[in-house]
Amino acid sequence: MWTSGRMSNAKNLFGLGVSLYFWGLMDLTTTVLSGSARPLTEGQEDNLSDKLHQRMKRSWVWNQFFVLEEYTGTDPLYVGKLHSDMDRGDGSIKYILSGEGAGIVFTIDDTTGDIHAIQRLDREERSQYTLRAQALDRRTGRPMEPESEFIIKIQDINDNEPKFLDGPYVASVPEMSPVGTSVIQVTATDADDPTYGNSARVVYSILQGQPYFSVDSRTGLIRTALMNMDREAKEYYEVIIQAKDMGGQLGGLAGTTTVNITLSDVNDNPPRFPQKHYQMSVLESAPISSTVGRVVAKDLDEGINAEMKYSLVDGDGLDVFDINTDPNYQVGIITVRKPLSFESKKSYTLKVEGANSHLEMRFLNLGPFRDTTTVHISVEDVDEPPVFEPSIYFVEVPEDVEIGTTIQIISAKDPDVTNNSIRYSIDRSSDPGRFFYVDITSGALMTARPLDREDISWHNITVLAMELNNPSQVGSVSVTVKVLDVNDNAPEFARFYEAFVCENAKAGQLIQTVTAIDRDDPQEGQHFYYSLAPEAANNPNFTLRDNQDNTAWVLTRRSGFRQHEQSTFYLPILISDNGRPVLSSTGTLTVHVCSCDQEGMVMSCNAEAYVLPVSLSRGALIAILACIFVLLVLVLLILSMRRQRKQPYIIDEEENIHENIVRYDDEGGGEEDTEAFDIAAMWNPREAQLVVKNRQDMLPEIESLSRYVPQACVMDNNVHNYVLAKLYEADMDLWAPPFDSLQTYMFEGNGSVAESLSSLQSVTTDSDQSYDYLTDWGPRFKKLAEMYGATDSSGALW
């Protein structure tokens, strides 16, 4: 039977006791197999084999071998001994070891059965090895014992320190947390055998971080140990935790880790304005929503706990200014809410409040979480453009208003303290037709051209007001002019009317219905009256019936029309309106006599062809027409030559030539323009009607002023109205020369070959300057050469 022996390490009495126990148990079984060690016969071997198999469960009871890890000796480490009771000590038995680590980690003495470890063992890498042992007859190689399996366990020693596998740690805890608030739990792992001794029993302790934090020695849970920890005072803490095995006893191995703890913010600090008074200024021309200034309340908290809301709680500018909160920088932005005026109010005072948006109930006792400050805003004066009062004008004017009539007084003033003078003008882009004119100083809006409601019924013009001392300051106002209708258009046929009457028409037959239109638009509506013109009142052929609905019927008065007698009739019809004054016009209805069938359908309206007299041949007719054509050509030629021929002007000897304004255009007529414009008409407009001089080079196109300027204006010597009428008259006359044009000549010539003739530079030279070079300049400078050239020193100059 197998027996095993093991020499115990002196340090492990427990392992030695277990080995001795199993040795004793093996010795009790050896008596069963005691006997001679002589070789067995084949039959005996088979019988022995059967017996061994029958007794295997009872006789092969193996103990485990134990060996300490981390052996550092130089000799192989003795593990144990295998022994068979058939071994008589004569070397006839050969022991063989196989299995895990056999021959590499463990060896066996094949004669004695001693097992040794030849490599350093580490329990943390492998805790046990499973091996098989066999005893063979050295001579025959036959097994003396059946193969048996046993285990070698590696016995642990404290050779591994605890390790924090998840370290270093990062944690956070709210500031001002109560004592004992859990922060984080750390865990250390020891690779030693936790079932054997205290090698893996870990105890936690804090090396750094007191008195702020503590750690549970058994669980590794870190808690706060100090009350009222303030983030604003200290935000970051570095805590070092130690884990020590052997239950923390002396000689145990230890490992450490770092825990970085951050105090998270809570809203425990109320906002405070660093300034109790702010001074700001804003231009009175600042637009709506423009920024005036910024205020900020400091809050030691951060994030959502520092969010602020600003508001205006008091002051005299609550309706003029507004405040908004910038969510990114937590500042209050004061903006303009209404237009400012330095002349109305020069300064404002506001009381601004800044308050936290998010509060925590447990810290309300640290409040109030709001603060106020005072803001003084000064309004600075700027040079503002003129302001119109009112801000918009609406004018109604009849379309027959006379030129130069004042229809509205436009008023503007300088809102500044200086109150500069104002000059008025019209934005010509709003009045391209130049129908109106505004007086430059008084702002009187006048008509400059006749108005016609039927052409333009509304005028939207822009009047500009400019400061005299600062032309860049310009104000504007919109003036809407509604042209009222007057009865100045006579009614007329809506279209050209052409009627047909059959030769077999009967008396009283309707041949045409006529209607009229009127460009006027009276308030009471349009109503037209129809009648035959006076020259056709007793027309024997046709009659007219007014239907009193703005239409009229034309009826035949007789029958028996004959086309060859008269093929066309012209019927004048008088159309009158209901306006004041009543206006009328005459329209002509053309009536053709046609041949019709029995049902009244027109068959032919062509008159019979005119037959030439027999005595007039066709050749004579062509000769007559040729003569007429030649006469027309001669007349046109004579007229053309007369127009091109120049004629002398008729000049009144008594006329004061010095009173004439002579204007020369690029292609002016020279002396023909001496009578271009008589300024005497400007001095006395009434005399302008008495003396009318016609130009001799062309027919007069500008007629007397009396046709356009009313007598009342002339009697009042209203030169301004006269100029407006004169301007309109000249604008309308497309054939009149531009008498009032101003031509500016800027061409200064190509220079002279003599260059400068100035003697200004002669002051810097000697008085005996020589002018002999004048003789080289040609005949044009001959006179100068004689006057300033070289002469005989003995002769006199004159």
C-alpha cells in the first residue's frame, strides 16, 4: 500500500499535524499487504491485481501535500515522500511522478520517493497542482502498485499588499452638508488567500483629509466630518486613504489611494451690487432699444445658483427706460424704451433690483437674496433736425386754383435750445411734375402749375426743413394734397357713333342709342341732357328723344330716304351736364342711308360712283394734279428760304440798353439775343402788358403775362406769383430759347508757347533783366520785343 511522508515546515505546525495524521492512517493499512517482496508470478499478479482493485477504495487514502509559496532558498524545497509497503529499501522499486508540473516544477527521487519543488511557487498564480504517482518493478517494469492521484496545495504567505483597483477617485458633496454625509466608498483588494490567516483582512484609515472627512475602517465609506464647509472658502480637497492587511496589525502590508473631493455649490450667498450709485449718460437721439449702460450684482455662487434677474422698482424713468438680463454674463442691460428729449427732461433716476432666480429653502435665513442700487442717467443734447407740427398734413384744394395760391402753411421748428432758423424746400422726387412750390422762409405751400383732378387726383409730396446754420440737419413731413373736382370738362360721346337707316325706314323708327361720358366726378352724380344742336333743331329727317337716364334715342322723322339723293347725314347733338357752371359739347352722329331687304337687314351702303364729265379727259386731270403739286413745292421752298434769312432787329431808340440781361448759350444768336429779356418787366409787371416787343428772328411763343397772372396779383405787385407764372409759361413753351439759363465756362485754353509772361518773379532778379529773347517768339511778340528788347545805350527810349 502507498504511504506518504511529509516534512513540515517549522513555521506551519498545522500542516505537519495533518501530514502525521495521514501517515498514521497509511501505516494501519500496511499490515494487510505485508509479506515478502519477492516477485509474483503471472497468476499471482492477476490475483493481486484483482485484490488490489477490490481494496483500492479502502487502502488508497492519500493526504494532500502542502508547500509554502515564495521559497527563496538555494536548494530544492522538500515537499514530501511517497512510499510503498512493497519497497524493502533495496532499490527494486522505481517511483514515477506525472501530472501537472511533473518534471518542471516538481521532481521525485525514483529510488526513495522524495518529492522536491525546483521552482519558486506563487499561490496567487496557481494555488494547487494535481499529480499522479506509480511504483514499478525496476527489473521488469511492471507496476507494483496501482497508479494513484494526489494534490499538492500551495500554502499562502502575506506577500501581497491591498490595492485600490478603481483609484484614484473623484467625488463631490454639496457644501454646507451635515456631518456624516456620505461622499464615496473606496474598496481595496488583497490577492492573498482570504481563507487562510489574516493576510487578506483589510482595514481602512485616512492619512490626509482630516478633520474634514472620515472613513469607515471596515467598509471604506468616506463621510463628511466637519460642518459648514464653505465652497467659497475652499472648494477642492485631496484625501488619502490607506488599506492595510493583517487586520491593521504591525507587519501588515498597506496600499493607498487618492480621493479628490469637490464641494458642489448651493445658493448660500445673496447677490450684492459693488456700487450703490451708477452714473450713466445717453444721447437724446438714441433710438428705441439702444443700450444706455450695464449694472452687475456680484454673487459668490456659481451656475444656476448665481442666475440673476434685474428689474426697475422705482424712479422717475420707469416708462422711459427698460432693463433686461443677459443670461450669459448675468448683467442688467438698461435700454431706451421711449424717445428722449434733452429740452423736455435732462436727467432720470432709476432704482434697480437684482435678485436670485433660484432659492433654497434651507438657506433663506442667510438672505435676503436680493439687492438694489441707484442709477442716474443724464440726457445729452444733440443737434436735432427740425420737427414739424403737426407730423403729417392733409390738404384739399380745388383743381381750378390759381397759380401761386397758398394752400397750406407748413411749420417746423428747431427742437434744440439754440432754435436755429429754418429753410423749407420740396423733395423733388416726391413732386416730379413740379406742381407745388414752398416759400423758403415762411413755409407757405403754393401751386406752381395748374392742377387737373382728371390727370392726378392725389399728390403726396415731401416738404423738407433744413437748419440754416447746419444744413446736414434736415427734417421732413408728408403732405397729402387731394385735388377736389370742379366742373371743367364738358360731356362727350362715349365713342364715335355711326348709324344706318334703310331706304324703306318708316317715320319714328329707332336708329341709334347714344350715351355720353364726363371726366368730372360731381358729388351728386352725373346727369346728362341731350338735344339737337340749334342749327339742327328743325331737322326734317331725324329727331332726338332724351330718356332721362343719361341716354338718348335718335329716331327718323320721315320715311322715303333715297341713297342716290343723299347717302350720308350728319346730325349734331348737344350734350349738357348738371354741373355749375353747366358745360356742354356737340357731338356728331353720322347716319348712312343703306339698301335693306324686306326684313330690314342692310344689303349695301355704298353710294353710286361719281361719273366724270365727258368733256374732261383723264390726261387733262393728271396735268391739273401735276401743276398743283409743283405749286406746293415752290411755296414750301420759299417759306424755308425766308425762315433761314436773317433780318435786323427792330430796336427802340428810347430803350435803355443797360437794362437788358444778355445771356449767351453755347450756340447763342449773338446780337440777336440783345432783346432776350427786358428786366423792366420785373420792376413793374403792369407795364409789361403795355409794351410788347416781338423778336424778329422767330415768332413770339411766350404770350402776354396777363393771360396767366390774374389782375389781382398784378395790382398787388406780387412779384413772387409773377415769377411762378412766368416759370410755368417758359416750361410749357418748347420753342422759346432758354432766356434764364446760366452757362459756366471752365475751359482755360491750351496755354502759350511763351509760357508765363508774369513779372512777379522779376523782384528776385537783377534790375538789368534782358528781354532779348522776345525777338525769337515770332511776329505776335514783335511789339513787346520793340518795347523791352535791347537798345542803344546812347539813344533815348522814346
